[in-house]
Amino acid sequence: MTEAERIGEYEEHFRRAGLPLLIEDYSPATDIFNRAVPLLGLVFIGELLGAIDLQWSVAANLGAVLGGLAILLLGIGAANRARGRPFRSVPRTVGWIELAGFVLLPALLPLVFGGQWRSALVTAAANLLLLALILGVVGFGLLSILRWVAVRLLGQLRSSVELLSKALPLLLLFSILIFPTTEVWQISADIAGLNAAILAVLLLALGTVFLVVRIPPEVRRLEREAVTGGGELRTRQRVNVGLVLFVTQALQVLFVSIAVGAFFVIFGMLTVNSEILHSWIGSSGNELLTIHLGGNDLRLTEELLRVSAGIAAFTGLYFAISMLTDEVYRREFLEGLTEEMRSTFGEWAEYLRLRQASGGG
């Protein structure tokens, strides 16, 4: 195997491990957004429809589409000239100029043709969101991280169950005690859907903050223990390693929350019948499913799902905090991850040596 082939093999391994930023010369212009050019081009062309106004005639809409196409082509040509390329050339790299054009030019169309400023804002925001998703999925190897975590999920769940057995018995006991209280069911039944969604987002944000604040010191610790050969990670590479830690722990929190929520759904179907529910909330609830078992009707209601989801969300938040404060869990989790990372960083050191030997920097 030649040095170039070995370098390519190492780079492919870094991508599979969810650490594409370990690759030297990894650039958004040549390694991320240019790989998404077919998707971006399809969206770009599709957004020509933003020039259409349903109140116009067919001829007027056709003219607006052609005018929009002219604006888009002129924008691409201007970006080419700014890059020093021929006006009609096909861009080979997608940098900040091209990305700005992808966000702004389609948003101009509904604004120019019809003054639809709300549509313009929505288009720009949607394009920004799409670029952020591409950056996360392709740039930071999110799909590779998920695949990497999934392969090791069984061992990680064992650590989660061990922590769960230590951290959550009192919380689970408390949850079982408050589960059959009237106030919990009344609040869950009466709370508006939008308010429930806002509460869910707040709990998710709070749990995310608890996980994120611990990531930088854990990354530094992992770097000290796993990086060998005198190498030092750059900031973006530390972010990539931190994302691996975050996704790994976030999936464990998600698993625990789903498991607790499923337990209370089953518990509620076995214990809460229509008469009990009527005494709590004044109605038999919004029934979603009924299972006939041994002469009994096991009812799944919207109210039961709401109560179970609320308890699961609080349990997940409590579990996320416990992950940060339980030293035994942190040590076991990081020891296993350090072994994995030490192997990867050993390959990274050899990869850097090969690049220097081949004159690649």
C-alpha cells in the first residue's frame, strides 16, 4: 500500500469514527458543502417558485419565474467573478460567497415579485437551517457519530443501568407515589398544547445545558490521556470530540427517559380505568387505544401519555444531572471512551507523520 493509499485509509477511518475534523486541510468549501451541491442546487431551483403569486395570471407568473431565474443566474455569475472565475463557469467550491447567495437570492424573489416579505424571511430562515443541518451531518459527521455510538450502545447502556440503579430509586419511588394524584392528572389534562410544547423545549434545553457545560473539561481530560506522540488538537477538532461525548451521553439520557415513560404508560393502563380517570378530571379522557386482556379493558388515553411524558422528561433531566455528579459513572464512561480514542489518536499521529513525509503538511 502506497503512502497516499494509507493516508486515504486513515481519513476514511476518521470519517467512520465520527471524527472527520481530524483530517488535515478539511474545509467547508471543499469537503462539506461541495458534497451537498446536488441538494443545494435542487433546492435553489425549486425556490424559483417563490416568485409566483397565485393571484396573478399564468403569463405573469411565467414572467416572474423567468425573471427569478435571471436573478439567480446573475447572482451565480457575480459570485464567479468575485472568485476570479469566468462568469459562466460552474462553481467547484462552495464558500461563504456561494452560501450567502444560496440564502439571500431565493429570498429576494418573493420580495421583488409581489413584496412578500414574510415569504422572503421564511425562505432565508429555511435555507440557513438547511445549511446548519448539512454542516452538522456532513461537517461534523453526525451520522457517523450515531453509527459509532450505536455499535457501542450495549456497553454504554450497561453503565446507564448501573447509574440508574444508584441515582433514580428515590426518584422512581416518588414518581410512583405522585402518579395517582388528582392534581397531576388535572394539570396534564388542562394544559394547552402550546404550553406543553414550550415546557418540553425548556426541559430539553436545560438538560442540554447540563450536558454541554461538562463537555470542555472532559475533552481536555480525554486529550491529555488519549493523545500520544506530542500531537495537539485544534479547536475545531476538540469540538468534534466534544460532539462525540455529547451525542453518546444524550442518547443514554434519551434511552432512560423512553424506558421510564414506557413503564408509566404500561403502569397506567393496568391501574387507571375510566371510572378512576373520571373522578380525577371529570371525564373518561380522550381514548386512543383499548386492549382487551383477561376480561379487563386496558385504556391508553391522551392524558396518560401526557402524565407519562412529563414524568419521563423530569427523570431524564435528573439523570443528566446525575451523569455529571456521579464520579464512578464518569470514570467508567471516560475510561471506555479513552481506550477507543487512544487507538484513533494513535492512528492520527501516524497519519500526520505520513502527511509530513509525503510533503502534505
